[in-house]
Amino acid sequence: MAILEIVKLPNAVLRQKTRPVTKFDTGLQKLIDDMIETMREAPGVGLAAPQVGEPLNMAVIETLPETDDSGNEVEGSRDLYVIINPKIVWRSGEVVDGIEGCLSIPGYVGEVTRHESIRVRAQDRFGRKMKLDLEGWDARIFQHEIDHLNGELYIDKLTAPENFWTEEEYDRRGR
Ligand code: CO
């Protein structure tokens, strides 16, 4: 496995519409494994193929772990997903505002409105069809990553232009 270089704004590949994945071959498996390693090393909770310079319709996601009373990660509470050719087929009417960052826009965060729950149809790394029902932070991460596959970034949909901060400003604001 290898750590890949993460593409940063304003690289044009981030704005490209991605190609569907049609071949689930060994080259794809290697790219997926490298993307997982790159996401973990960053660290991040999601990484879309355009973010490593590949305009392909796929992303890897690893949800945040649950923690116990002493703040330790609950084993097995972190879920890893590889989503290929994903489509959001249902969105809840309920929406929620939350703070997002992006590995391609390092050092910044912004507030974005997302659907509280979604249903996603996608293929797994071997091309098998799957259906996922997601809510809360998991649903937010999926919406952010699927936006990447359409050339969209969270900064395109801020709740207001001023709701965008450096991480430093945001930390100060929180105190
Ligand atoms: Co991102």
C-alpha cells in the first residue's frame, strides 16, 4: 500500500465530473487500498477519488468511533465503507446545520446544511450492489463525499458566506 498525494484547491480535478467505475480489477483494488491508507494517515473520515487525482466515481469513508465513559474508542464502532458509483436515492425532509472541513481545503472549516437522513445505493469494491441507510454525522460524511464525485465542494453550499473560518478562528470562536 502507499500513501497518495492529496490534491488541494484550486486543482481542476476537484471540479471535474467523475467517470463511472466499470472494471473491478486489481488496479482498482490497489487504488482503493491506497485511498484507505491515505485517509487514515491524513487523518480524515472520508476521501473521494478526485482528491487523489483520479476522476473516478468512488470514495472511501470511515465513520467516527463511539467512545466509552473514559473517552476510549469502543472497539468495532468505526465502520469502513467503500462506495462505488453511489447514488442518493432518498433524502429526509429534515435538515441539520453542521461544521465540515475537507482534506483538499486544509486549515479551514465551514457550516453546511445537510439532510439528516439519506438512503444510498452503490456498489462495493467487488461490484456487488448495496443499499445503505444513514443518519446524523454518517449521513453528512456521505453527502460531502458524494458531492466530491460531482465536482462540488462544501464551500459551494455554506449556510452564509461568513460562516467559513480558519480552524484557528473557529477554535477561538468556540471558547
Ligand atoms: Co472533502
